[in-house]
Amino acid sequence: MKTLTLSISDRIIRFVEINEKREISFIDSIDTTFSFTECFRTGKDDEAIVSEAANVIHEAIKDKNLSSNKIGILLDSIFTFINIIPIEYSDDSPGVASSLLWDLSNYYPNNYKNFKLNYYKLGNKKFAEKVTDTLYIAIENDKLEIINKIMHTCRLKTGLFDIDHFAVEKYIRELYKPHLSSRRCLYIGCKRNRFDISIIDSNSLIHYEFIMFKETNYIKKLSDFLDKIKSGNESKTFDFVILYGDDYTVDIFNWLSSALQDTKIYLPDPFTELSLHEMISNNLKFREEGNKFIPACGLALKGL
């Protein structure tokens, strides 16, 4: 059993394959000459950009003798709409789907029916017994159609799909399970203009939010978030922190280590926390970039 994950962000595709021994058996990262923002905007009618995306994937994996049983697609959270609303879960309440569509229609009044929705009940206890904070993720059907066209052109059949930030939860639950037995984890995805932030415990997702920022004020934005938590919201307390991502991740690790001196801060490295297949263990060109591959490893682990 092997799972190959393709992690798609705006101008980068990352590849991770993990085998049944939980070894990383293939890894790569490709910078694209096009942006997936543009691909998703025009790809429904522009066959050229779809072919270009498919060719990047094909060139990366051809001649690699990959024999993955499952193939997963991981989409950057920037390509989704994410919101949290309270929903009443009772026999006489409106259906969950109706509640989600109504909320989505407030943001996309003209095309709210052109989205695929998935939702999660959050584990906080803020409301009455039958009312639960519900996180939902909405992705335009056109984007999913374009991804399917790209994969079909590559002759790859997708069996898994997730959003990068939420795939990280699987990695944490697999590799940091002892830490979660009686404690809460705050994990933060660091991107160029965005933080994705979640709090989880041993059983569930407790909290999620994202923070947009300009490159010059990302520390202030994160500091404001921590100050808000310290103000006494019990549902947002945490015991340790995990960071992953691209831009600023190491800088944020250093800043948090100083700002939260009594809290353990982790910067996971899948290249040491997971085993490496002998074919790549001595030829790993991404040795110093492990935290960038955490989401892809999370989805690959989910597929085993």
C-alpha cells in the first residue's frame, strides 16, 4: 500500500509518497511557470493552461516507477471559502445543508449553488446542548472540475482530497499522539499573507480561524491573536504549539519561543520523524525544508 499526494499551492506543486512501512519513498517540489489562481480562473475554457499543469505533474513523476495504490490532491486553503456558524442539530431544525447554503449565499449571492461543501462539528461547548459551532469549507465546482481535467490528462485517478491545513491534523495525531493524550495543541500554518490556525485536543477540532496580514505586520497580527486568547476565552486555551509552512515559519518559531517561554514550540520535520526509503535517504535535496511538506505527509498518512 502506497499513497502519493500532490499538494497544490499558487505556484508550487509538492509531491510526497509514503509506503506501507510509513517510509517516505518519493518526494519532490516543482515551481510552476503559471499560477493556479490563473488556472482556476481560466482553466474551464483554456485547454492550454490545463495541459501545462498536467505536463508539470507528468514530468515530475515519469520514470519514477511509482506504484501508488491511492493518489491524493491537497489544495491550498487560499482557494477555498471557510466559515464557522452555529447550527442546531435536532429533528425539528432546518437541515445542515440548508443552513450552510444560506450562510454561503450571503457571501456569494449569485453562485452559492456552484460550490461543494464539507463541514465539521467543532468540539467547543459555547451554546445550548443541541447547538454546535460548525466549520464548513466551500470549494467552487469549477475548480474541482479543472483539477479533475488535469488529473485525467495525466491519467491519474484521485482517491483522496483535502485542504492543506486540515491534513496537518492527521500528521499531528499520528506523530504527536502522546502529547495530545491530555493536552491541547495550537497549530499554525504560515503562508506569505495568511496564517491558518487551529486548536485540537485528543478527540476533536476545537477552534479554527485564519488571519490575513501584510508582510510587514505578521508579528503584530500573531501577537494580537495571542493577546486575544490570554483575555480568558477558555475554548482557545492550548498547551503546546506546532508550526508548519513556507514563508516566515522559522522566524515565527523564534519569535514564539521568546513570547511563550513556558510553552513548548515544535517545528516538525517529517524527514526525521518518519522513516526514509533507502532510495532517497542519501539523496534528499529538501533536507532543510521538512516543515513545508507536513500537509502532504498528513494526507499521505491518511491514505494508508
